[in-house]
Amino acid sequence: MLLFDSTFNHHKEIFNYSNLALACLLALGTLNITGCDKTNTEATATNAVEPMTDKASSKDNGGEGDLPIIDAVLTHAPNVPPPINRDYPAKVRVKMETVETVMRLADGVDYEFWTFGGQVPGQFVRIREGDEVEFHLSNHPDSKMPHNIDLHAVTGPHGGASSSFTAPGYTSEFNFKALNPGLYVYHCATAPVGMHIANGMYGLILVEPKEGLSKVDHEYYVMQGDFYTKGSYGQQGLQPFDMDKAVSENPDYVLFNGSVGALTGDNALKANVGETVRLFVGNGGPNLVSSFHVIGEIFDKVYVDGGTTENHNVQTTLIPSGGAAITEFKTDVPGEYILVDHSIFRAFNKGALGILQVEGKENKRIYSGKTKYRVYLPEGAATQSIANSKPAPRKVAANKQQRIEMGKYVYDNNCAACHQPTGLGIPKAFPPLAKSDYLLKDPNRAINAVIHGLNGKIMVNGEVYDSVMPAVALDDERVANVVTYILNTWGNNGGEVTPDQVKAARK
């Protein structure tokens, strides 16, 4: 049914027509859009929808009897509609709108997303096995493009795409029966299909089994997608879509819920110790497979591929482009649990990172935290003969110069991997410490970052960084040494931090 080639420019002249004329051109010989006359480009709106009643007829239900009519509750990520508590099928009306809108992709970076419901991912739909769905898809009048929807939960041609092709300013309606339980992706399937998906047109629909799902304390909606922009990661301004990068499968951004930091800081997911968490995780693609992992947790249960097959005690689960998975786990100890695509450079360099913040009482038997920290001198080490196979004597800096020298050792062993031996950091991922206006303005910022960690947005030398730095388990002497080393290296403006300052900062 698709009239376009996969290359957008081949038919770019078509897009110079008005929205309504475009709809008619695309409909010629393939689609029947109410109001379009194949002999001319004039279109008139019609209102052919029958009046709604409180029950669906037995005719609509294939002779199975009347069904109650229910309006679906739709939610934006990371929220999920409430569980279905009925034990009978219903006719569920789903009303969704496609909207083209400019929104934040990252700090200082905007993008024109094409969306279901005005956000990325699209709204979460929750229905029950055996339900009949009456789906209304409206395309906002300000849209430049026609859109449709392919729901992987649909048994029927094109997953509903051919029945839902909708020009700007129109509404399409079609019906389907939810035959199979599971968690399914939906997406736009209007040509060029990859471009519509890459611009954010995807979401999840859950078909609960007739017996329902087990009760949990929290349910969250997380969906990964890869984005392709003319500018590189973090390049400021409104960034257009790059077809060449998309075809070569080289994304600038790999994101959870449509933007960098969508699940960090104030937007982090929340739970308490002892609670159960269910994550409905989808992968809109359009290209990459996700290796979904929560650092510090093991999935007690994974519904593989979003279906009914269960796997247990899973560390990382693969989610293909256009696929989904349901993960469940219990939170045992407090802390920050990091959601990542374990194709790990995507997490720390392209944005596929989120936080689950767990509050509550610690359980040292399950996780103690660091209990000891001592010098390690293996047989044959360069300093072995000096130490004579005994723990090295504790040395305290007698002056600033000694503190700098000892601080270099601490830096090389704890900080250089991220901030680099040069102190220049990694662009867009880890901020520079060399000539850092953020640190030089207030050395206490460096002290606090080391002993307490750092999470959230900071501005360093005019660039925004939004990553996660864990606290480093160093005593007051070593913290004083490493911060003093940083302040006196790479052209920084000097100064000395003492153990007493660090001690005060801990309080």
C-alpha cells in the first residue's frame, strides 16, 4: 500500500501540496479516506460516526452478546494506567492524537518530534485479553504529515496501519479484538516508515491476560529509542533529522523516554526498600537492539519479549527494535539504581541512562558498603622491598608539596579513568577538571563531589553535564590530597585543602 520509496527526497515535490491535497494524492487507488474525491483535490469533512451507546451490539461482537463500553485511560511515560480489575471483556474506546512539536532533546538541544499524544514515547494503552478496541486516531490540523498506527497487538493487515492512515485535520476509526496477551509496541507506519519512528512515533500497549497480572507496588513505563541529528551529540540549537545517519544506523542519541535526563534528577523513578517494581520496557528503535540492565539489581522475573514465557534471575535482557519486555524485582537495600542499555557507551556517551531512587533502611547483611580500604602490595611489586611484605606505613602529608605528590597517586587510581590523566575529561560525558570554572570558583564543590557523589546538571566552562558520579570511599587525608592535587595541576590557580576542611564537609 505504500506509495513512497524509502528515500524521502524522491517524492519531496508532493509535500508542497496542501495537507488535504496530499492526503488525496496518497489515497489514490489504495485508501478510502472519507471526503476525498479521486478526481480532484478538494476534500470535505464528513461525520459518519454513529451515536455511542453504553453497550456494544451483539453484531459488533461477532454474536457473543453485548459488551460494556469503557473509555481507555492513557498515560504519559513513566506513568502506567491502573491495573484492570474486571473479569469480563469490554469494548474499549482508545482516542489518540498525532502531534508534531518541537521539544527538548538535551539541554540546549531542540528537535521536532512527531508524536502520539504530544510526548515521546506515545501514551501507554492498557486493555484486557478478549477486549474489543474501538480505536480513534486523530491527526492534529497543524501537522505537516499524514500519520497512521501499526499496533503489534492487532491481528489483521498491517496491524491497523492501512485502516488508520490519517491526513492532518482528520480522524480515522477502526476496530480490533485483543486475542493475545502480552506487551506490544505500536508505531507509525507511514512512508518513509523509518523516519516516522526515528522522530519518536512509538509506544506500548499492554494486553493483560484474562487472569490479570500479579500485584506489585510500583509500575513504570520506560521506552528506548535512537535519534539521528545533523549535529553531533550535544550540539546546541534546533537539530534536524539526518537520513544518512539513520540509514547507516549511527545514532547521535540513544535515549530512555525521549530526552537526555528524562529519568534522572527530579524525574528519577521512586521506590522504597522492600517494595516490588515492575518495569514495562519497550524499544522503539528504529535500528538498535537494547541490552536492558539495572545496575545493582537482578530481575526476579522477566516476561521474555513481552510475552507469557517467564525467565528468572536475569541480569540483562535483550529487547529488539520493535520489541518489549516486562521485568520485575524487589528492592532490598536503599540507593541509586542505574537503568542502562548495557551496550555501555550508549549509556554514558549517548544518553541511555536513568535512575531508580530507593529509600529506606539499610541491610548490611545484604550489602555492607566498603568496610576496609588498605594498601595492596603484591609479591614482586616495585614497593614490595620497602614495605617488607607488611602493610605500608600510613603517611600524612607534612606540607602542601607532599600533599600534591600524594594526591597524584590518589587521582591516578580513582579519578583518571573518567576525567583522564590530562584532566580534560570526556566531552559531553565527564567534565574537565583542568581550568574548570565550576571547581575553581569554590573548592568545596570538589570536596563534596568526592565524599558525597554528584548527580544532576552542572555547568562547566559553558557546557552542561548531566551524569552520575558515585561517592569515592577515601578518608579525609586522601580527599584533601587529591583535591589539592587537582587545584595545583593543569594550569589551575592553586590552593590547599586540609583534612579538617574535609571533615567539616562530611558533617
